[in-house]
Amino acid sequence: MVRRPPAGGRLSSLVVALAVILEGSLYSAIAPLLPRLTRAYPFTELTAGVLVSGYSGGVVVGALTCVPLLSCARPRYVAAGAMGSLAVSTAAFAITDSPTTLIGARLWQGLSAGVVWTACVFWLLGAASAHNRGAALGRAMSYSVVGTVLGPLLGTAAIRFPVALLYSVIAVAGLAIGVGMLIPSSETRQRLPGGAVIDQPREARKFALLGAWVIALTGVVAGVNNVTSPLMLAHLGASDLAIGLVFMGGALVMVVVGTPVGSAVDRRGARHPLSAGLTWLALLLVIVGLCTNPYLGSLAVVGLSSALTLTYVPGASIMTRAGEISGWSLQFAIALSAVLWSGGETLGAVAGGYGMQSFGFLWVGAAVGLFALGTAAVALVLRSSAPEAYGYRQCAR
């Protein structure tokens, strides 16, 4: 019989999900608003770029700032304070009347969101048992993807309605979520099991670095995909609506498979899901590059979403488990994952745009695919004397 979590635990899971969804939606809501803001303010292309990237830059700073905060305060209090800060920055974005304060509010949003993400994932992993972290990471990724999908819908709604009104409503919702986080629950912090494996920090470090590299690589692929795939589909004759539906379908796939992939990693280890995900990723990148049919291209782009999930979740699971054993704090590992993903996504977007313009998508996809295949080969040959401790592969029973 499946045990139902206590009421406090269900409430905590709900507010964490809502918080991650909200911060993810604010990240992507700016895209539909950008033309309107450009008309309303004297924006140059550079200013618009700073406005868009300010959120990502703030996330990096916020995630790193959260590490010492989580060392001296419970994650619920850190997350609640960050949600309050996110609400205030969203209200400031709603009422600002100059480009400078608009960019400042956007940067403040990103900084608060970085703290929210790091604290909420730390909260989820802390509430999970040491052998259920993969499923918790899958849930966190699913929540974030839901927010990323909802963001453009919110931005589109802000075109129809006053921006100040919509963002004020979002700010109130953020405050309500922050208050909900302060309600006590019966969840307790779980720790990794002790034992001889804790005496192997040097061996664990190579697995932590493998997981870190995988997270950065998936961020690069996501950035390349976000820039080049829409252009590729448009070149093949797909309409704007069709391209939007393709990316929504990909997001839905990530939401659906996130938790099952995490559960599979918890039960059977990360080695084979990681290798399969990296190989699938490389294959789809080449298929997208070779595509001359918009329908096949659309299926390949949706498939990339499943490959990203199949790669990110085991990579993050390895990094957090092995990182703790090698001496990293869990909060540092979570913050590092946010920094690596954001940095990789930014690099992938820039490299993808430049590479497609200079060489074409096939060469860009093939180059990134070679990195993925090389990483898959490393994942297959890497060995450990204590594999279960790192969540790398299932221990013989």
C-alpha cells in the first residue's frame, strides 16, 4: 500500500511546486513583452539584450548567494524570504517608468529567483530519502519546465492587459506562496547513509565532476536548441503557431518523463540512463541537422526534450550525491547546478546562433553531438568501488 504524505508534507510540496513554477514563468514571460517594451522605452538592441539576460545573470548570483544562507537557516525560511523579494521585485517591474529601473527590477527578479530555485531544490532533496533524490530532481525539473511554458502565456496576457495589473497580481501570488512556506510541516532532513564510502572523497570527486560536466553540456544543448531549432523549422516551412506547438509538446514531454526518469535512476543507478540519454541526444542533434521535412524535424525537436531530461536528471543525481561525499555541501552542489545550466544555456544560445550563421545547423549539431558521445563513452567506462553511494549504478544484491 502506498503511504500518503502527511498534510504538512503535501502543503510543503505544493508551495515548493508553485514557487518553482512562478520563478520559471517570470524568466520566460519577457519574450512576448519585448516588442511592446521596446516601443514604450528608448531601447537599443543592446539594452534589450541586457534586459533579457539580466534575469539569468541574477540567477547565477542568487544561487551562489543562497549557499551561505542555507548553512545558517532552514530552507523554508530562505525560500520564503526569497519569494517575498521576488514579489517586491515583480511589483517594482510593474510600476517602473524608466529603462534603467526596468533592467534593475529584472536583475533583482533573477537574483531572487536564483535563491528560490536553490532553496526549493535543497528543500525537496532534504525531505527525500538519500535513495529517492533522482525522483525529487525530476519533479523539480518538471516544475521548472511548467513555469517556462506558462511564462510566454503570461507575457501574451500582459500584451492584452496592462503590464502593471498582471505583474501586480503575480506579486501578490508570490507573497501568498511565501506565507505558505512558513506553515510548519512534519518533514525532516534526510542524510546520506554513513559507512566506509565516506572515506573515498577522491574517488567521489571524479563522479561529481562528471555530473557537473553533464549539467553544463545539457545546458549548452538546450541553448543551441532554443535558438537554432525554431529557425530550422521556419526554414522548412513551419508556421509560427506550429513552431510554438512543437516547443510546447517538448515541454510537455519533459514534464511527463521527469519523475519516472528520476525514479529509474534511484532504483537502477544513473549509469545506463545517462549513457542512453547522451547517445540519444547526439543522434537527434544530427537528425535535426539533416532534416528536410518539417514533420520529421518537429518530432526530432520534441525528442530532444526527452533526451535532455534523460541526461540532466542522472547527471544532477550523480553530482549531488558524489559531491556531498567528496566534501561539497548539498546547497553548494545545487547552486552549482543552476550556475552550470544557466552558463551552458547562454553559451549554447550564442554559439548556436553564430554557428548556424557561419556553418549551418548540421555542423553545430554534429559538434555538440560529438561532445555528448564522448561523455557517454566516459560514463560507460568509469568504474567505482562504491557505486551505490554515488547513485551511479545499482549495487549488486
